[in-house]
Amino acid sequence: MAHTNSTQTEQRQQLSLTGTWRFRAMGTEHDEWRRGTVPGDVYTDLYDAGVISDPYDGDNELTQQWVGKTDWIYQRTVDVPESLLAHDRLELECLGIDTVAEIAVNGTTVGETDNMHRRYAFNLSEALEPGENRIAVRFRSPVEYAATQAAEYPYDVSLIRYPVDQPGRNFIRKAQCHFGWDWGPCLPGVGIWRDIRIVGYSSPQISYTTTEQTHHEDGDVTLSVRVGTDAPTGGTYRLEAELDGERATREVTLATGEDEATIALTVSDPDLWWPNGYGEQPLSTLEVTISDGKAAHTVTDRIGFRDLELVRELTEDGGEMFEFQVNGERIYAKGANWIPTENLRGRIDDGDYESLLSSAVAANMNMIRVWGGGYYELERFYDLCDELGLLVWQDFMFSCALYPATDEFLESVEAEVRYQVRRLANHPSLALWCGNNENEMSLVNWFDDNPHIEAFYTDYERLNDQTIAPVVAEEDPSRTFWPGSPSSGGLFADEGELDPHDQSRGDIHYWDVWHDGEPFEDYLTVKPRFVSEFGYQSFASTDLLSTVVPDDQLNPTAPIMEHHQRNPGGNKRILQRLADHFRVPFDFDDLVYLSQVQHGLAMQTAIEHWRRLKPYCMGTLYWQLNDLWPCASWSSIEYGGEWKALHYMAKRFYEPVLVSSVRPGLEPGVDDGEKELNLNTDGENGERDCSVEVWITSDRPEPLEGTLTVEGYTFDGERLFAREEGVSLEAQESRAVATVPDSAFGDADPTYVFIRSRLETDAPVEPAPDFTFFEPFKHLDLSEPGLSVEVKDGIITLESNATALFVELEARSLPGRFADNYFHLVPGEQVRVPYDGDEVTDATLEAALSVHSLWSTY
């Protein structure tokens, strides 16, 4: 399950069943046989067959709900060679059946499934015949199944509902977001979504390996390998492990059927694996072989040597640390939440993984949270995280709901968890197992007045504490199991206490700014240990929206635009806040542009503040990295892979060294648990205080020295003052290094001035400059910047006559990306922006290039 490759001998054969199948509806007018594809799903197959139009287009989704309410059958024939039938053990191995299905071979039922998240293996020894065999998978409607299960439970089990959804998702072990979410469509289809194959073998097989590392003071690492086996007959066999030239062998006695063995080897002073930004990501190949003297079965895995722990220690203030450490180095977690790349599994493409995860690394991220309402990702996802240095916070697939606790349901969950932990545990990127997403909040806040609340607590304990947690502890004792997100963990709390809002311990989700309409400055009142969810929304680009929204509906309040906004009142909320910050434009493109700038400013306000708080706060994972259809959402990368403004801004505010500023009265802090916030702090003379604190936050593991330059400008380019001084920071330090007094500006109009702070260091990449403004952008006295643009050798050089804010470069017709975007340009200075695009000439880039700035929206 954790292995990536298998050595084939005459003693083991595999016959893949992926490729072309036939499918049809059962009991409806769509009972004609059509061509389908495995891996895939019924929505994709129906679209490819011309039965339905694109579910993402317009509001087609609403007229296609019948698909999830229908039973379906998928069928194919396969020629089975005599050599395969000669094996002692014949199995049908199913790595992903979505979801409730009966599987028959030549008319004989060989097994049933009810969980898309687990592996199934069914005995075929009495079902297969020489020559042609017929495989049929009969799917039950997931909507009808879930509704039936919910109706048969002794009481209603609460869950969050969404504008377009189907009920009962918490009663079926299927990706919860298939039933609709507040950023995605409701398309609860069926299908064979991962590999399916016939396997025959006559000698012991390795079904999984998991490893545990012991790091010694001299740099050597002992690797303990747990090997899961499946032997047709019991006996004594030879077990061998090899890695980096080190080899260990031993004789093991195995029982018939499933069993386990262990083997250990020590590797001399291996190179260590590090998260992105802290070092390299060397990977080694571990080979484990089981043999009976006649035949051998070998599996391979990639191993990264690293010592990782989640440190939770009591602090002097009565709180508790929540800090990841890798190889003894403190890691400030910088990243985002991950949702599935597609709602239609037939459209999943490895290229999307590569584009999205490399974009995360390009934005200086080092952690991705796989959110608990989707599915455990495919192998390519985790392989890329290993290669790129992206730590993975892995939720189990439970989200925004309470769940039943029947024996049958928990038995399926136990098998799911055991399989997924064994499958993923060898990935060095995997940092944490997390029980669920927001289920503690369901208990404590959302459904606490339900008459069945005591039963809810009992069911939650049976699921989380008595089923999931013990399996993780048994299968992967080297990693932390975190009970849920958000959670205070309970380790130092009173027994039975759940407090997912406790900012002094554990992780929090902070949504007051978006859901409650609080100003961006509200982020500055929050003092958490780790923030694993928070976000703000923007519109997708006009180009993308135009693929699913008619031109006459490109308006935030038009019906189809609102259909592609799943958070109730979301478009209205974007517009209301836009009016607080900017001059409301009359052009839709300008509206999209400002919404994305506003989105980036919200996240910049929060993340720069929480980075300034280190080491008290040691992580921010914003919601969300990606989308699974064209929509307005919290994503920083829109569906299709284009970066929104937030992602370019994240590249700057997630740099290893951050220069940021804060106004007095807005500094971080809490007082006896109450928020303190003063937007208009009075200075000594009773006038508004425009003074500024400049901070430097370093994630570098070594001391930092540099020169800080703080300058005051007018928007037409006059420099009112400049201050330069040397600064020194300890490793991983964050502190205020300079204060600009209010008197520095004299009697200058605050709508006409700003501060720029720049740091020059010996770092490989110079930190982005910080800009401080003293009035809302809609009040600033901007003039036409008079931008000049030159393209040469793939580099765009820009200059301006007046200050240009949020300069946007676009070349959407070309396959590439700008190195920087949505930046500020000071008069008299040049900004050089490389463009990374294969086979793009200067002439084509210049022809496609357009330049936009805030003044363009005035």
C-alpha cells in the first residue's frame, strides 16, 4: 500500500482492468450502453458521450441532479490467460470504488463496497474462467443510499447544509464535497476512480511497508521497517531490506494469509530531508524483498531521512506551544489549504498536481493542508510534496458534520484509516494526521442546542477517540495524531473539554473578517498559536468566468454569477467591502481586478501580523490554494491554474525574510481575552498619530544582518525624508527595528504621502519592500502614472512618472507567468520583471502584454 513498484515473476501476475468500459443507467430512460473510461466517473462519461452538457457551465448542475439519484452499471470483458488462473491466490484488487457497489464476475457476486476511501480485495478463485470473463460493477445511487441510511438511524445527525446540495452526506463514506459545498457544485456521481486489477500469486507477497526512524547523535539513522505480508501458505521465508548500500536480511516465519514481520538497518550519516526554504530534499530508495527460494516479491519506496515532531509544551502564560520542528530546527509553517483539483474525477490530471504544487513552492510555501471534505489524494500528489519540500497536514475525510457510530460504519472507517495510514506513512512530507475538519466546532457551537447533543458527543468519541486515534497510534506511532482542526488538543485541558476557539493552544480557524464582516484590522486583535484556516474571497478572472457565464451575466448580482458563488451573500460581501477600500468601478474587468487586490490585502494583513508574532504563533495556512470549478472563492489560484493577485502577494509576504509595518494602536495584543483595537490613536498634541513601526521577521536558521532604508514619499515622487540604519537579528527572530514618528511628515496631507521600507541583506533573494499608506485607497490623491514598458530578452522593464499602485501585468493568451505582479512602482525607478514562458518571443510577449494599475480604476 505504501509501495510504488512491484517486481513481477512467474509467481505473480497483474492484469489491469483500466481503460474502456461500457456503462448505462439502471431503470431509467438512459439505459442505453455507452462507452466509459476507468479511472473516471459517470458525469465525465455522460459528458463525453454527449448525454449531458458540461456540469460546470451556467447552471447545468441544477438539471443534472438526476445523475446522483440514479443507479448505474459499469461492465467490461477481459481475457484471462491460463497462466494467471494457475496461481494459488486470485484476487480482484480495487483501489477506488465510488462508492456503494456490488461487483460480479461472470454473473457471480464476488464482493460489495461502501467506502470510496479504502482498498478492497475480493477472492476470484471460484469466479474466473479461462478465456473471456465479464466484470460488472453495479452502483447504487449515492444520494438514495445516504438518505436511506440517515432515515434508518435512531435520530437525526446534524450537518452543515449548502445552497445547492443533497442531504445525508455524513452517512456515506464518499468525498463530502461531492454533495455540494460553499465553493463547489453538487455532483455526487459514481465510478471506478482509481486502479482496478486482477492479481494472481503463489508465493508470499508484500502488501505494505511502513518505516520508523531513530536518529543518533553521530548522524547515523536506524530505519525500522514493518512489512505487511500475505502468504498463500505459512512457513519460513527470507526477508531482505536494502537502502543506500546498506543491507539487512533475516529469516521470518509467516502465517497463512495476512501477517507482519519487521527488519531494521542502519544508514551511515545520510543527507537529511528538509522542508522548502530550510534545505534540500534528498530521497533514497528502499527495497524490501520476501522470497521462498523459488520466487521473490520486491516493493520499493522512497524515503527521506528527517526527524519531525510537533512540539506542544506548556508556556509560562499557561498556554501551550504548537510548533513543528524538523531535524531540530523550528519551522514556521507557511502555506494553504488544498481541496480536490476536480469535482469530476475523470478530469483529474497529474499535470494539475505539478502546476499547483510547484506554484505553492514558488510562493515560498512549506506546508499544504489536505482538507477533510475531499479525498485522500493520489500518489503523485504526495510524491511531489516529497520532492518539493511541502509538509503535508493530512486530515481524515470528515468535515463540517457529525457522524453516525454504528458498528458497520465504524468498521468501514477503521479499514479506511488503516489502509490510508499504511499507504502514506513512508512519505517524508507527511507531518500530521488530523481527525477531521471542524467537527469539534459542530459539537461545541453549531449544534450544541440539539436535543441529541449527548448522543452526538458519544458518537464523536466512538469515531474519533476510539476508532481513528488508536489505528493511527498502532500503524504510525512516529507521527502526532491531532484530534481535529481546529482543536485545543485537550492534552493540558480538563478531561472531556473541547475548545476549538482557544487561541493560547492548538490551532484555530478564524473567519470573523469574512463571515461576520469585521474590518481587516480585526486580524490584528487575534493572537493564535497556529492558524490552519482563514480566508477572504475574490472573483475569478473575466477570461475564466466567460467560459461558464454568458456575457450578459458578467455582473456580480446576475443569476448565473450568483450560481457560481456558493457562499450565501458572498458577492454582496465582496462589493460592500470594496466600497470601503476603493472607488467602485463601472467596468467588470476593473471590478474583478479590485476584488483580487482586496483579497490579497486581507491575507497580507493577517499573515504579516501572525508572522510578526513568532515564536508565539508558528504557522498560517490560508483558505484556500485551488478551485475545482470556475467560481468566486477564497482561492489564490483559480480553476485552470492562473495565479490570482493573492498568490503573487503571498510570494512576497511568505518570503524567508519579511519587512512589514504596523501603526500604533494596531499592534498585536489581547487584554484579558478582550480585543484591543484603536484606529485613531492620539499623538502628544491630540492629533491623529501617523507614526509607523517597521518590523523584520526572519525564518532563516542563521543570524541576519542588513541595512534598512525607510523613506517617505508623495505620490508624485517627491522624497520627503530618508532614514538608513544597520539592523541585526538573531536566527528566527521577529522584532520591531525602527519607528517613524508622526512628525517626519510635517504638515503633509495623509492622502498624498506614503512610506516605503527596504532591507538589503546578504540573502539570496532581497526581501520585498513594505509600503505604508495612511488613508483608504479610495481617498488617495493619485494621478496618471504614465507607465512606460519595454520588453527585451523576456524581461519587462517598467518606469512611471507618478506612483503606480498594484501594477498588474497580463498576457493571458500566452502560456507563461510573470515573476512578480500587483506591485507598487515609485517614480524615477525601474522595475524589471522576467516572464517565464516556453517559446515566447519578445514580439509575441509585447503584443499580448497589457498593464493595469489602481489609477486605471479611478
